[in-house]
Amino acid sequence: MGKLYLVPTPIGNLKDITFRAIEVLKEVDFILAEDTRTSGKLLKYYEITTPMQSHHMHNEHKTVDHIVRRISNGETVALISDAGTPAISDPGFLLTRACVEAQIEVDCLPGATAFVPALVNSGLPNDKFVFEGFLPVKKGRQTRLKLLAEETRTMIFYESPHKLIKTLSHFVEYFGAERPMSVSREITKIHEETIRGNAQEVLNYFTTKPPKGEIVIVVGGTS
């Protein structure tokens, strides 16, 4: 029987990858990539010639069984996302669950995950925290925000640039204008930036300076 490797990839700077990750990507039979064009740049940088195939949120339901059969027949596979650790707000859970159910060995390598540096860099308590990922876009959003308004632990969210102002406005509305928070964007990249302050201050900043890039929001829990 083969094996499934979950391999974290850099979230920005291409040098933020482990020696072991490069070794695994070179040695497996094939690589499952969220976007083969994006991952192709990383593989080319490290001279990795392992065959790739697409595995993303729009096709993973259809391909999981076929991949599990290939691994069961002795092939080894590495799953990577566009950036960071697979299955953290990215494809990976369905395949991992299927492999576990089929008693296939799964090995998740340690590596880059965007929320960790954002949390540590925020200056907010990090002894206890909750990872929320992306908030619901419409249905369930208000209910979730009302529930999280009472959360005492530090909260971590992912957000896209064009939805940041809307989300920060909701934080002011549901959590209060004085709630401490931090917004980190473009982590490990040339234009990396972290803005700290209360909810209203952070909202004011990004209202006058529209954000770009990948974004992590860290919000202090209620006292």
C-alpha cells in the first residue's frame, strides 16, 4: 500500500519550505495541486519534475475514490495547496478522511500556515485561541457574529481584500468599536504589513487605504 503526504508550501516567500518537504515532493509518484499553474512555479524553482494533477474544491468530490485506489495499489502521493498547509481553509479534508477510512497511512509534514505568524505578531493573547477561517458570506453570518461576540478567546479569521471593509464594519457593529484587533496581509512577502488597534481604528485605516493580498484578522476575545 502507498501513502498520502500532506505537504505545506510557502505562503509567500518561496524559501519558507522545509528540506523534507522538497525531498518528499521529489520522491512521490505524483503530486495533487490546488492550482497546477501556481504550484508549477514552486516546483520549477526547486527543480522538482514529479507529475502533477489538479485537485481542488470543485473536483475533489469526484476524484477522491480514484486517488484512494491508486494509493491502495502502491502509489505515493503528496497533496499541496496554493499556499500553506492543506486542509486549513483549503482542499485536503475529504482525501485525508477517505485515506484514514481505507487504513492508508497519512503523514502531514510541519510547515507554513498563515494564521500562526499573524497570531504571534498581533500582540494579542495567544495562550488560547479559536480559528474561524472564513465567515459565512450570507446565510448564518449574523448568527455567527452574535455568537462570537461572547467569545473570550482570541479569534482568527481569513478574509479576501474586497470583503475586508465589510467584515471590519461588522466587527465594529457586533464586537464594539473598542475591541482590539490586528490585520496582517501579504505575510512573508515584500509588502508585508500588520495594522494593530481597536476595531474602529483598523476600519478607518483600510477605508482610506484599500487592502491588497492575502489577509488574516486576529481579534481579541471579550473581557
